Amino acid sequence: MTTRTLFRSLLIPTTLALGCLHTEVPAVPLYPNSDSTRLPPAQVADLTGPIGKIDEREVGSLGGRFDLLPGCHVVELDRQSDNSNYSLTGGIYLTGSFPATTYALRMQAGARYFIQRQLVTQGIGPTMRVVLSAREEAPGGAVTDLEPAKTVDDLKACKAWATTLGH
């Protein structure tokens, strides 16, 4: 076997393997001194989703993944529809804004939080519905489904929980 043949036989599988690697978008750290000191994943909570505000801070233009300190965080979903709201199968284009949705998340260090908003075409004609899902993946592997905050009491309960942690 020549060197060229050997090189080709190694190049193709290597290229295919590298193409299959999933690269995650780096999280934007939203905690004090994050510009000088980046905390390790075991010390922060990782949040991913269509986020508009976190603790009343506008973050919609910063991307969709954030590192936060453990504790209660009030997360408001971005209300604007983006350019991916066109359905080829149904010939539907959605414009406008989504309903206000707020989560009061009791975040743990080392946990990951995922919020998704999917548009589902249903029935006959131009009908779509918004399907929200959110989950927590704890450091030990346990998965918990999360619900949006429904009342001001949900927000207060989250804040009270955070004070028991010393936050």
C-alpha cells in the first residue's frame, strides 16, 4: 500500500467522524466578574432556549445559551417570531409575537435547563399551535419537566426558595 492510498483510506473516515461531532454554542456567562473569571460547569446552571429576559435583564440579542449562578431566576421567553416560522408543507408563514411566557426556575449548580418552543401545523387549513416544553437535567441525571409560572405566588415561592440557599 502506498502512502497516498494509506492517506486516503484514513482521510475519509476521519473527515466523516469530524463532521459528526456536535459543537455546542458557548454559553454567555451572566454572573458577577464573568469577564475575568469563568466558573466551571459544576458551579453554574446552564440555560438554553428562546430567552428574552433573565431577571428583568434583556438578553435576547446575546444568543440562546446562558450560564447562571444557582438560585431562583425569572426567565421570560422572547416574544418575537423569527425567520424560521415558515412551514413548507402547509404553506404557512407566521408573523407577530408569541404570548408572554415566564418561568420561575429554581436552578441548581451543574444542572442544565432546556426550554423549547415548537410550532405545530394541525388540521386542515392554516392552523398552527405553539407547543412549549421545558426540562431540568440534574447533575445526577434525573430529568424533571418544568411548567411556566402561572401566578405571582409562583414567583414569590421561587424567590423564597432562593433565600433558603443563602442567595
